[in-house]
Amino acid sequence: MPPAESASAWNFETDSTLIRVLAQNARALPDCVAMREKNKGIWKQTTWQELLDIVLCCAAGLEGLDFKAGDVMLVLGDNRPRLYAGMLAAGAINGYAMPAFPDATLDEIRHFVHEAGARFALAEDQEQVDKILDLREQGATIEHIIYDDPRGLAAYANPGLISWDALQAKGAELLARNPNLQNELIARAQPEGPAVFVHSSGSTGKPKGVVLSHRNLLAGVRNAYLGGAFQFGESILAYLPIAWVGDFAVTMGAGMALHFTINIPERQETVLQNLREIAPTFYLAAPRSWDNLLTTIQVRMEDSSWLKKRVYDFFMASAISAEKRKLEGSQPTIKQRVLNWFGEWLVYRPIKDQFGLTRLRGAFTGGEAMGEDTFVFYRALGIKLRQLYGQTETSAYNAIQGLEEVRLHTVGRPLPGVDLRISDAGEILIRSGSVFSGYFKQDEATRESLEDGWLHTGDAGYLEPDGHLVVLGRLSDVVHTAKGERYIPNYIENRLKFSPYIKDAAVLGSGRDALSAIICIDKEAVGLWAELRGISYISYADLSQKPQVIALIAAAVKHVNSALPDGLQLRKFVCLHKEFDADDGEITRTRKIRRNIVEERYKPIIDAIYGHQDTVMMKAKVGYESGEVGIIERTLSVQEA
Amino acid sequence: MTRGGDRLLVAGESAGPVIECRSVERRFGGIVALNGIDMRIERGEIFGLVGPNGCGKTTLTNAITGFYPPQRGRILLNGRDITGLAPHYIATLGVARTFQNLALFNGMSVLDNILLGRHIHMKPSVARTALYWWLARSDETLNRAAVEDVIDFLQLEGVRDELVDGIPIGLKKRVELARALAAEPSFLILDEPMAGMNQEEKEYMARFILDARDERNVTVLLIEHHMDVITGICDRMLALNYGAMIGSGVPADVVADPRVVEAYIGGAHATR
């Protein structure tokens, strides 16, 4: 295919901008598909030329609304082609596109908007427009609100509301009037100009604003490409939250630079179906999503016929033990190889086909550590799942595992173009073209994290003799028991969470003489488990305290304990009456635990555990939808592990 | 919010009420189920119909849709007398309804159930089926597109291909509404669309009904027991008891009417 060749001949000019790369794609591959969106049941395609036109119209339209260099545009919604186009447009005219999580609370968004002084907002639909209008009533500086889906907004008479169609028409008119504008818009942004304004996840404090330049992003993509993360022309499913740097770095960064086909799911609820229809070649997901997918597979197998279950169990057991041998550095046995060949046709391929994973070349997980069993399961299926290590401040790409160089406890080698060393304090330091130039309006935080071009990642880790990086966890998370044993709670929590029956866990024990855990059961998996055994329950809270369920969880805790050193085994646990919820502040939007809040809110439980009580009375405030606040009391059982 | 009454007429619509019942009476043997009901529903209105169980709400909708033609009185749809016409014929005139006790086809997918709502727009024939590719395919595409519009409107994408059997009741009610809307009616009768729903589902349904009125130009007759819904979204309402009208007008006035309070809550409270 000649056009593809000429485009891939492009040798990673990181001295460029996303809009220039987009224009390059439109020139080389005008009729190739850039984006697919499932709309009203049908996949509709946008070519590179069309995408460029849309972005340029939007950029011109924004200028028509007096969008100036340095202006900030809040972007609120799920993955939509127009939200992506809007972010590219803002970057093209030297503005800051600031995506926020669509389910973020008003307070969180207000903080971002206020700090950035955003004058513009791009909203997906009425729900998001309503939020922005609320913000405006509370004094936010947002003057112009552009909305994608006009449904329900026809009757709104608020000033500054403009539909995407109107914005695009306005831009098209300006472009038609001034024939030079198009080229000027493509050339205007500079490599060091802002490409996107994202926020770090804030698991250790308030989220900080991170501005990534075009050069940062493209350097990150270049490093990842040279490291073998992806190739030109991958097909991806853009379903990750647009406010997460991982989505922007893959969908927009690599998507533009390596002309991916960007497929956008119909709705968040249809991601699994859309995944199957698209069968992407590259798929990045948080460990949690891989866990969920695994739970889905396991639950469906539980539901299937006796024969299918037996065949599945037999071949999966064989493949998993073969994969474990590989991880230990030895070869699978001949019997395992023969079985795997049959298993591929009988079990692995049909499962992969059910979930659209047959074409997958690059399967990645990132964001936090992944449970061993999940990891081994996918590799046993023949999906070359690899870990990717990165963070917001480095445009998402630091290190990845090689295809055949996968070991459980490492995240692979630093990428080409990434200098990595370990500080005396055991912190991972990084220097690369992909490292940002500072936090937004937070000079002190910037000084703390950037020294002589070295980024202090805040992660504790070390390099193995062969150059593989081991990430232990957050430097600030390393804690000690009263006996001086060092551990990272997150590490144990992840192992607990591998059980399909455990959704979340908080490991306690800092300064105590033994470790213990607060556990949130997985409602769906445990619910089905209970259903199959005829155990009736009326609510999550009720289910969590059933003796059979507690025994089930105790078995899972024992399993985790078997792989932990003596001093770090969990001695007691409590099944919580509710799930951790981002709305209650117990976890972040990316589902990382907020330890201080959990420890404060569930102090009675912690006291009961270490006070050697058998039960604990937990009072909890509940906000009803009617606005009333009530208090419910629950007796939770404290269990020996 | 714009209310229906202020809305401009779309071309082709006639002025005047969408539905008008004049002294409608229906008996079953010796029981008078409807006794001289007068009701006028204006174009673009959401009109509430309330009353205790057995007061004749469903009988009135069955009278309008032709299942139980009235023995006395007249029913006019857009000024045209439809008294005694067959139910399927009334459906082609732009009347659609949902049922109090779900009437979906459990063995079929959500999509197929909604497609059924398009039957009044389909023109089946032996020739068209035999020559599908030449004669029928473009129609099928149009019908599917109309259904997808409704799926998008009611946010049913996630369950499009699920069997109706396996989805929660709140969604089933929504599928019923979708099937009714797929017929592109001008007059929609909703028989207790929120029965058995929680607060959140009720709010969703209320939003959908308002949107259907505003965006799909539907006039709605809403039978409902949830008074908060009636007072929240209805423009006018009618209260029935033992087949007779006991109050009609703006919801705030009707629900304050002592006769309505007595019929619903009982005499002791009414005198308070």
C-alpha cells in the first residue's frame, strides 16, 4: 500500500505538533479511516482528510469566539470524536485543552476550572452542560460552552451556549473567507506549545495540573514505538477516560503520529460488545479492566454446561502451568505443547473471539501493578499481555516489557530515549524528551519534582542487574510494621483483589504488630456464587456478612497469605458493608485507594481488629436520592484469617 | 421550559384538541365502568389521568384505542370521529400505547421488539418478500434507522441485542415506550409507565416523557399513581372515581380537591 509506506517513512520528527502530523496524515492517506464511531447502531467512518477539516473548522470557529493563545478549554464527557477534535483544535491555536473525568464531582471540576481560569468548555451533552452551567452560577469564568449532542438543549437560552454544528459552520465560513487561514492554522502551534492539560491522579494529595507539550507527547510516542509498544496503523478502541493521560498519549499522541484507526465505542456500557466488533490490534487497559474481563470470562464459564466447563478447566490448567514454567525461565513440556495446540482451537481461540481479542498484537496494562494470576491467565490464552510503566508527567511512557522478556515483578526495560536512574533514597528518576516542563501554576511542586531535568517520579524501585526495572510502589506508601517489616500495602491489596470475589481491599498495619485487611466483596461475582448455592440475600451489606461468604473470602485471604513472608501475612479481616466509592472519596476516579480517608472513616473497624473484638458496630451516613441524610447501623464480623 | 401550549404548530397538524371524549359511557353487564366522561387533550399536552384502582382509567384508554368501544358518547381524534373503529385501524391514525402489565415478546431481542412498533409503517406483500433486494430492502433500512433513532433517544444501546427476558423491569418499561415511539405516533397513551420503578428510574422516565413531547411532537395521556410525577410533568389532569369524573384541571388544583383526596387517601384525612 504505497500511501502507508510514504507515511511510515516519516522518521519521527518529534519537533512537530499534533496538528502538523494530522495534516501530514491527511496528505498521505486522505481516504484512509482515521476514526470510526458507532452511532445509531452503525459504525460510521471519518477519513484523515475529513478529520483534518473538522479540526480546522473547530479551530477557526474557536478563534471566531475570541479564543486566544493561552486560553483554557474544559472538556467534559465520554470519548467522542468531536471532543477529540476539539482538543486537537485547542492545541492547534496554542490553547490548553483540559479534559476532566465525566463523573468527577462538581467540586473537583470547580477546582480545576478556577485554577486554570478556563473561559471555554466543550461538553458532550446536556448532562455535562448542566454541570458547567452550575459551575457558572457558582462564579466560574466559563464564557462559552460548546456542546456536541444537542438533545434536550433546544430550550436552553443561557448566553454563550453554542452547538458544535454552529461552531463548525462558523469556522468553515471563516476558512472560506480567508484562504490562507488553513495553512496558517496548521503551522501556528509550536512543538513546545501545549498539546493537552491533564491532571495527575491525585492518589497522594490534590490532583496537580500537568501541561504536556506537543514535543513531550511525540517524544513519548517515539520512545514507545522504538521500544516496540506499537507499530504504524494499529487499530485501537478509544474507551479509556479522556482525562487520563494514557488515553491522550495513545489515542491522540500515537493515534496521530502513527496513523492509527481510532474506534470509538457507542457508549461506555457497550464497550465489551464494541471490543468484539472491532477486534483491536492494540489494547491498553488498567489492571482493573483486565481483572473485570477475567471475572466476566469466569462467570460465563460457571454458567455454561458441564462438558464445556470440564474442557475449559482442563486446557486452562495446562496452559497456565506451561506459562508459569516459562516465567520461571524453563520451557513448557512436550505434553503441554501438544495440549496447547489443541487448546488453542478448542478453548483459547473461541474465548478470544468472544471478546474481540484475536487480532491483538499489543496488549498492555498500566497504572498500577497487576495480580500474578490475571497476568498468567491472559498469557496462557495466548495474549501477550505486557506491563507498561509511565505517569502523567512523562506523557505516559517510561518502560515496557519486551514481548518475550516478561517477568512478573518487573515492568521491563526503560524505553529507548528514556534515561532512568535510582536516587539514593530509592526513588526512580527519569530524564527524557517526554518529561513535562512543570506543574501548572505550582512552582514549588515543580521545583520539588524537577531537578536538572530529572523528574522525581515519587515511585520507589530498583534496577535489576540485567536492566529490568522493578517498581515497588509509591515512595510515600512504603510503610513499616511495629516490628520494622517494610511493605507496600498496595502490593498486598493487588494480590487480594485478584480473587474474583474481592473488588477492593485496604491493608492495614502501619505501626501495628500484624497486618489485617478491610475487604469489599465483588457484588456480581459473590452474588452469582451465592445464587448458585441457594444463599438468599437482600443487599450488598447483607451478602457481605453471610457466614458462607466470609468463609469464601477467608479462603482467598489464606491463598494470598501462602505467598507472603511470615511477618507480612494478614491476621484478620473484615468484609465491609459497602463498596469503596469515588463519590465518597474512598478511591480516586482511577480507583486507587485513598488510604487516609479509609483509615479515618473506618476507624471503629480498625480499633475492633486491633482491640481483639469479634464484631464491630459501624454507623454510616447515607445520603438518599431525596436529599435526606440517614444513619444506618451495621454489625460487621471481625474474622481471623 | 417551554410548555406544550406555547408550541407552534407543525405543518400538517390541525388546530384543536388531539383527543376529545364526549360523554363516553362503557358498561360491562351491570357495572358502569365509565359514566359520561368528557375529556379534551390539547396538542402538545402531557395530560394526567389518575384515580384509585378500578376507577376506569384503563377502560378509558381501551375505549380510545378501540378495544372496548363505548356504548354511548363519541371519541374524536384530531377532530375525526373514531368511535367504534378497529384497534389496528386506530393505530394507523397515529395512536400508540404502552401497557400496564408489560406486553413484550420475551423470546425476542430488544431490537426486534422495538421493530414491531414499526409494523404500521411496513407494507408486507408476497412480491416484496420474494423480490426483497429490489423492493423491500430500502424500506427495511428506513425502518431500522427509525428504530435506531428511538434506541438512541431512550439510551437503550447497551441492551439492543439482549433478550427482553433478561433485562430489568425498569428497562422493559423503557423498551415498551420505545416500541410505542417507534410507531411515530402523534398521540401516546402511557399506562402506568413507572409502576415498580425506583426514584432514579422514575426520574429517567419522566425526562424521557418530557423529551418525547418536546422533540418528537407527541401528545401524551399519562396514567400514573405517583402523584409527584403527575404534578411534576403534567400540564393538566383528570381524576376518576367509580367511572365518574371527580376533578379536572391544573394538577395543583386537582390534587388539592377534597373529593380527589378522599378518593385516594380516605375520608378521615380529607376532613383534616
